[in-house]
Amino acid sequence: MKLTELFPDMPKVILNGKEYEVIFNTRSMRQLEFDYPDKIQDGKEITSPELILNALNSAFGMMKTTDLINLLHAGLIHTNQFNKETLVDAMQPCFFPVYMDHIILAYQLSKSTPEQLEKMEVMSAVNGSKKKMDQEEIMPPNMPTIE
């Protein structure tokens, strides 16, 4: 199994009829620090991963729309296409769960190092070949038929 099968593409959202990749990069993290200054102590980022997970976990209850806008804006900041007000106008409430899923995936991908991604690819290949071997052992041998 190739890594592209695990992560086929960067997650994409459609806004105003156009498709945009959601990517968390350094500029995105800086934007989150700006949006959530109370999460920074002594100039150190302490909860950027926690911030996203907490905001998204609260989605099962009631996530603030402002948090979703802030997180999606941070993930789309690399496009230079949206400020928060234009993003508000482009977002559709029926797609909020899709936005959340894409934010989670993009954030997780941004935290994976190339070495981690390579290990996942190797593990996937090993598990795929093991499953194939297990299936071959389970299959009964061809039995002759009696006519």
C-alpha cells in the first residue's frame, strides 16, 4: 500500500464554487496565536494542538462558529484568497462537519514528519502483505469434486 492510499490528497474545501486545499503551515500557526492570545504563556505556544483538538472536540456538543471560522481561515491563509469576513460569506452551515473533518486531517498531516510518513507507509505495506498471507492460509485447498 502506498502512502498516497492513506492520504490521497491534501483535504480540500469548496468555497464560492472553487476548490481550496486546507494546509496548516507556519503562517497558519502564527494566525492561531494571534486569534487566541490567551492560549500563549510567556511567549511560548502551549496549546496549538490542544486548541484545535479542543475546539473540534467541542463540535460534538456545540462549537462556536467563530472558532470554526478562525480554524478554517488559518488553514486557508496560504491561498491569500480570504479574510475572515469574506470567508464568513463563503461558508455554508450545511458543510460545517466537512470543514471540521478537513481541518483535523490537514492539521494531523502538518504535524507528521517525513520520517513518520515513511514509517506509516512501511507499516502499511507490511500489514498489507501480512493480511494477504493470512487470507491465503484461511482459504481451503482446492478439493476435487465427486460427480
